[in-house]
Amino acid sequence: MSENYLLVGNGCAAMECAKSLRENGYTGNIYLLSDLLEPAYNPMLITYFASGKIEYDAMFPYGSNMDFYTRYNILPYLGSPVINLDAKEQFVENSKGLIIQYDKALIATGSSPIIPPAFSNVVDYVYTLRTIEDGVKFRKLLRGPKKRVLVVGASMVGIKAVEALVENDFEVCLVDFAKYIFPMIAHKNCSLLIQEILRSKNVKLRFGTAVERVEKDKNNLVTYFTDEGSAEEVDCIVVCAGVRPNISFLDPDQVDIDHGILVNQYMETNVPGLYAAGDVSQGDDLISGEKRIIGLWANARYQGRTAGANMAGKKTKYLGTLPHNITHFMEHDFIGVGNILNGDDMYEEYDEDNYTYCCFVWDKKKLIGVNILNMPEISGILKNYIIKGLLTDSADGLSKFANDSLALAKLYNKYPRLEKKFLEMR
């Protein structure tokens, strides 16, 4: 009798799991259940589509039709969310009443935007940027009458929303409870430079406060803040204030859950044969050693592939990852890799007039965090170097790579004291 393997979810982690299953010799059934009707898409491309930088089909890295599912012999059941997964009896049920028994399963249902309670009475005026429908709605806003917009959440998605609005001549106010932009990934001085870039584009910034309540006043939304500063009158609100994993269908008495689903390095949960990957999974952070949700496309890809290999009978580990963000905004590029907030040594250099910034943080002579403005080509090299250093006992300096990398040579030329600093940390 053929085995039944199940994928709950229809994003990057699920697609890579299916590919990995087939590539590693699994020939049985692969069922896929999802509330989505569309093929797998990349949520991080929603703002690019809405602002007209890419076409609709470009949001679908595995293709905008069902060819991928046919090629990997996947049996999709779309448009109906899973409402129950019984990890003990090994079956799932969706909202249409479909029940499927499984031998092994992957949970990869992604995450959904958090809408703060302050906006509950004005939801018709609130935009989010997570789904295809969100992108279509936001695109319509950008192409419509120019309005005053409040963007809530100074995240990577938030700054892309601000960029799209500014490029289309909207009046924008950006608010966040944190004191600076990108508080978890950027050094304060880097954040301040980014904020100056936003101000130069006439973006109003309100940091260190949160929206307390919103009142409808004729055609306006009047937003009041916790710092008791002046209210903002806007026409609509874009919320980019974080996401939460889609795991309401799980029984926490069966599956170990913290902020997300706890997994080991094989991407397996506490239940044998049940795996999790992507934004729902809480895996290893290479820097802190703690279990964390790291909601990055690359992380979901590797986790999905690892889960698929192990479901197919291979013993393959994914040792973990670290926060890694690179975003292009308003003709500038920000790189944030690892942990910039802790460490015992730091190199920093910046030019406020030209918006250049460079910060490297070490802990016990191992590089653990980097911030750079306006050198996007260095991102992947630095991420790989940090990971290599964390996974070995080597404390070699970065300088030995310079001969093989034009990007690193450019970095040293731009910041001459940096190479000397790396040599000191060997």
C-alpha cells in the first residue's frame, strides 16, 4: 500500500519539501491542503507588485499555474483551511469536511498579520501586506486619489509600504512603539541615518509611541497615541506591525508550541513523523542558541528541504540560521545580519552627509553582527562568513577572502581601517 505524506500549507517551505521528497526517492502520495487558491507565492514581493515594480506573475517563484504540482505529482486541495490536525490519530480535516489520514506530515502554514485592537472599529480602512488579495487592494489604493496614510510598524515591510506611498505622492506618517527604526536588527546610529533618509522624503516619523484608539470623523480617521501627542488625521491605515504563525488547528497538548512549533535540527516536532518549517517553526538561532522564529524566505526554503529529506528517510540536519535582512528603499540599501545589539567589541564608521554606514560586532572574537548602508553586494558573503565562524572554532579574519571577492575589496577600500580591525580579531 502506498504511503500518504501530507503538506499543510502552500508556500515556499511546502514547495521545497515536496521537491526534496521526490529528489530523495519518495514515490508515494503527496497531499497538499491549504486555504489559498493561488499557487505558492512570495509574500515579500507584495509591495513590489502593488507599486508596479514587478508584474503579477513575478510573485510566483514556482510558477503562476499548476505545472509545479503536476511535475512533482502533488495532489492539491486548495481554498479550504485545515481546521484540525490530530497528531495522535494522524489525520487532518479541512473546513469542507475532507479528512485525510497521513503517515508523515509537514506543517508549513505560514503566518498572518497582527491587527492591533485599536483598529477593530475601522477595519474597512486598514490595509495589510501579506496576501495576493492584500497586494491587489494596496495597488488600487496607490493608483487612486492621493490620501493621507498612517503606516503602523517600522519593519522591512513597513518601509517598503512607505516607499510605495511616497513614490505615488501620498502624505505619510510612520509610527512605531520602538524608539528607532529596525530596532531588532539595526544599531541606533544606523537607524538614525535611515530615519533622516525618510525625513528627506517628507515622511513624518512618530517613534516611541503606539496608536491608542482610532475614531471615525466624517471622512477622516482621527488617530490618538499613547504618548498623548497630537492626533493624526488620516484617510487610511497600513498595518505592518508583525505577524503570528497560523497554528490554531493544532492541539498544544499533542504538539509542543512556544511562539511557534518547536522543532529539532531535523525539522521534526516532538511527535515522530510530524515536521514543521517556515514561519510556523521555531528552530535554532545560531547566535543565541535559542529556539526562534526567523521568518525569512531562505530559512523557509532550507527548512522545507531538510524536512523533505528526513521524511524521505535521509538523516539530514539544518543547524539553524541567523537574522538576515537586506532591503532596498528610496535609492538606498540596508543590510542587517546577525546580532548587532550584543557583543564585546565593535567597529563603526559612517558619513551622515552621504548616508554611508558600516558596523561590525564581535563576541569572543567571533563576528556576530553587521550593519551596512549602500553596499548590497556584500550581504551574502558576510552572512556566510558569520555562519562559518559560528559553526567552527576558527577566528580567522575576513581579510583572507579579499583576494577572491571584488565586493570585499570594495568594502576595505571604502573603510580602510576595517581590514586592520579584522586582523586584530584573529
